[in-house]
Amino acid sequence: MRDLIVALFILASLPVSFKRPVAGMMMFSLLAYMRVQDLTWGFARDMRWSFYVALVMFAGWIFQREKHAPTWNFRSCLLVFMPAWMFVGLIESRGILYTIQSANFIEYVKVVGIAIFTMMVVRRREHLRAIMWIIGGSFAFFGLKNGAAAVLSGGSLYIIRGPGGMLEDNNDFALALAMSVPLIVGLATSETNQYYTKWLKICTPFTFLSIFATRSRGGFLSAVVATFVIVWRSRNRLAGIALMCLAGTIGVIAFANSEMFERLKTLQNVSEDGSATGRLEAWKVAGKMIEDQPVFGVGFNQFQHAYLDYGARVHDRQDGSRVAHNAYLQIWSEGGTPVFLAYFTLLVASILAVQKLRREANRIYERSWIQSYCTAFEGAIVAFMVGSTFLNRAHFDLIYHYFALIIVFENIARAEMKNPLGVTGAVRRGVGGQLTRTERLGFRSRSHSRPGFRTTDLSPRTFRGGGGPSLADRHPS
């Protein structure tokens, strides 16, 4: 029955995806992060739903009368440069025939293609908000589900793994959950509907518990760093730090003797942990590859194939090898120095971009959805940069989607900041024409009496350029 419901739901979305490609992007994101197909047990689980949705939405975009080109800036050009350079490097190392038939490289090109397509179809704040809700809501669901299971098990639950796809591995799942924590908090602080806010706040601590239940040490460190970013960007840092310390203390007391906590204790002595020493050995091998092939690397996804040429046998096996266990060394050794520089620049430039956007918004708004989204993206990127230091996730789908969403976010936010009162210039006033509370905070509710999902809007701290008196000149409503 569940398979039939999921199949009918996805099939019903195909005509909408053709007519409105942005709706197809939302469905594609739901299948990628919520993995509804993996919540079934029958025929729907093995269907290539994402491929069908992508095919339909691309076809719909082709037949659209009004098409938008992606935003071409330094970062979007780097997105295109990386697979192009890797293509040349893979040909140089493995030959043209192997390159064309390489399923892994084709998948990577698809990941970048989806990121570029996102910039082409997500043009409005409603679209951006919906995708943010799909991503954040998906991980909030898994966080609540797995976190509750961890509590009920008393911390002795088996290692939690992801639903499937890019999230199947427990370390990858933990990294995605850590990246989702700032997103969930950002959504909670950008909504005026208390029902949404309370639901997201409830999911946040359970998401942390889910990260612990994966037994991923990299995921744990990523979650800590993401939390610090959230606290640092909060309005009261001192209270946030105190609350963070209190929550950590309670967590240690509650789960100190649990199986989930045992693996985290190995962080105290890395030299005695076999997994950690294996990573260090893989990093040394990656360094040899980089030194030997600094321009094109050993070829996309060829680290394991080339491992035996640069490193010792693993566990005395003739075919033994390791992955890089580090996203930076992975992409550097496989793609060469130009690709590594492009990749690292993308990460740093994305953080700097949202920080610059925050400063611009702070000059206009007391508090707004823009600042909340800046914290969400900044925390997610920082969490990935920390977590990927220990994981082979240079080609993680979610981070490339974030690269594109940040560019989209910049365009939408700056367009609205140019006219803080909105496109129509109409601002709903309280009694006597005063600004309402939600307007002062940058979240104007819709005028109808029953606010639905769309409940946020912009409202300025001050009106510049002849837009009227500043908020300081107005009486509080």
C-alpha cells in the first residue's frame, strides 16, 4: 500500500514538473533528501524516480517560453570549471573510452548540472523558501525519528544509517544531519507561524541525538562547530554559550555509559585507534599522489586504483587499498591542484558571500529572514568543511546544491533589499498607520485572517532614499 501511495504521488507530480520546472526541482530535492522511495519495501523502492522527474523537468524547461540563464559569477564559473578540468585529467590518465563510460564521473556531472539548473529555475523567494523547507524538513523528520529511537533504546541502539542514496553510509548521514542543524534553526527563526517554529525547535535536539546515534566522530565535530556558529550569530551570545554548555553537560551525564558515547571517547587518543591511523596513512599516500601528479591528479575516482602504486598493502592483501578519508586530499589527488584550489575557493567564497550579505541586511533590518538564512548557510558550509576533513565526500551532492542556493539567495535577497517594502510597495499597517511588530522584525504576515504556509515578508529597520521616516521615528505598535 505504501509503495502504491508513493508511486501515485510521484507520478502525479510529473505533469506539474513539466509545466513548472521549479516544482520538478522541489520534487527532485524531496526524492534526494527525504528519500520517500526508501521508506517503502516493494516495487517503488527500486524505481529510478529521480531520473524520471529530472527528465520531465528538463523537458518542461526546454518548452518554456520564458527561460532564465543561470547566474554567471566567479563561483558559478568555478562550478563548471571543476568537472571540465577533471574530464581532461581523466582522459589523460585513463583514456577517452573509459572517461565516456565512467558512471561515477557521469554522476558527478549530474550533481553539478542540478546545481546549475537550480540557479535557472529558482528565481523567487517563495521558491527558495520551499526548497529550504524540503531540505530542512526532510532532515528534521529523520532527526526526530532516529533521535526518538535513540532515547527509547537508552543509548544502546545499533548504528544509525541513512535512508539510502548519498545518505546511506552512517558517516555521510551524520554529516548531512550536522549540516541541517543550522538550516532547521534558520527556518525556525524566519517563520512567524508558531506551529512551524515549535515543530522545528522540537526536532533540533532530536537531530543532535541522531548524529550521536550514527557513532560518527566527524559528524559529532561538525555538529559542535555548526552549533557554535548558531550561537555566535545569535542575539545573545553569552546566553547561547551557557545553554550550549548546559546541553552538552546534560548529554554527557545522560549518555556517558551508553554505547553511542563509547566511540566518541576514542577522540581522546587518536594514536591508539585503528581507524584513525588508517586515515593518517591514506593522507600520506594522497600526498605522494599530489607530489607526483600535481596538475591533473591520478584521475577522477581513481584514488583506490592508484593506491597500490603509492602506498603499502592494506592488511597484507594484494588488492587492498583505502579511500582518501579527506575531501580536500581526495579532490586534490584525483583532480589536481587547479581543481583543489577551485573547490576550496568555492567553500571560502560562499561563506564570505553570506557574511557580506548579512552585513548589508543588518544595515536595513532589525531582524529578517535574510539574516536567518545567512546563519543557516554559513553554519552548514562550516559544518561541511569540518566534517569532510575526515570523510571522502568531495562530491557530496548536498554541498553543491548549497553552492547554487547561496547564489540564488544572494540575488533574491539583494533584489528585495533594494525595495524593503516589497515589489508593490504596500505595507500592512497597524492602528494609526504604525508598523506592526512583525513588520519591524522583517517578517510581515499576509493580510488574510488565516495565515498559511507563506507567512514571511520583508520590513525595514529604516527607510532610505526618501522612503519615509525611520523606524526610530515611529511609535511602537
